Amino acid sequence: ISPFSAHVKFDPATHEMFNFGVSFSAQHPLLNVYRFAADGRLVYRRRVPLPYPASTHDFALSERFAVFYVSPLILDMATLLGGGTVMDALSWRPERGSHLLVVSRESGELVRSMPVGHGHCLHLVNAFETGEGLVVDLVEFEKPLYPEYQVVPDLFTDTFRGHPVRLVVDLARGAIVRRVDHSYDCSPDFP
């Protein structure tokens, strides 16, 4: 058994399906990356090391890459196994930093991992490749949204601002060469 995210992605050109799941081991956390052929056959499941057991929720696909924004929202499995709730088991550790992981769609192997600040990203918007590099669009927050998911009528009563961000990545250098923070006066979540 291995974890499988709810945010599956389909390539409209190849009809392949891609997905991921996180193994929340405290000592050896892993990102399981999956590729399925158009007929549903599993092409691969690769395990990519994570810097910490991150509660990663979504990813984006470009023509050649799967892109993950790994935020330091850390899940402690011991708390869950001890009877705690998911909310009890999650801790926000911004001092650990956030990371952008770029994985080859062809092989499932890690291409690059690079620091991307100290923010939180629940959902990515898009990823595509240009002559300038790999472009990644996402919504970034100063901290996770999960505490705002409360029972109605208290749902999102004390939310905070997030904003769209565009990152341009030079994969040869392993660096974010341009970052554009778009001003936005609302609190977006699901782009």
C-alpha cells in the first residue's frame, strides 16, 4: 500500500495520468511519484526523498516535469498513531524553509530541489516551459490555511492574505532566476 493524492493530473495530449503521495516517516520522508499510461497501466512509482514529512497537497505538470512546492507544514505520525487528530499532528515550522522540487515526467527521478522561501502553498496554478526556463504559477501564503477550515459558521472567519506568484526556474543552474509577486487584495485558495 502506498499513499495516493486526491489531486491527480491528466495530460490532455498523451492521456497519461500522474499523481503523488507522501510517506510521512520522521526519519525518511518520501514523495511517491506515479505515472500511468493512457490505458491505466502503471509506468512507474518512484520515491523522491523529502527534506521533512511535509503535508504536500498538490502539484503541477509541465511538458517534461512534475513540480512540487514543499512547505514546512510537518505531519507527526506518532501523534496520529497515539489517537490525535490530523490537526493535532500538523505543525508549522517556517524556519525549516520551503522547497521547490522538480521531477522528470519521463523517469520520475528528481531533477532539482531548491529553496523557495518560507511560505505555504496549498494549490499550484500551472507550470510550463519557455525559452526563459520552467515557469511555475502558484498561490503562496505566509502560513497554512488548514486552521481556517472550521465548522460552519466559523469557516474562514479569520483568514489572511495570499497572492499569486510566478517563479521562473533555470534548471541547469538549479536556481529561481525570477520571482514575480502579484499584488492581490483577496484571500485566494483554489485557483
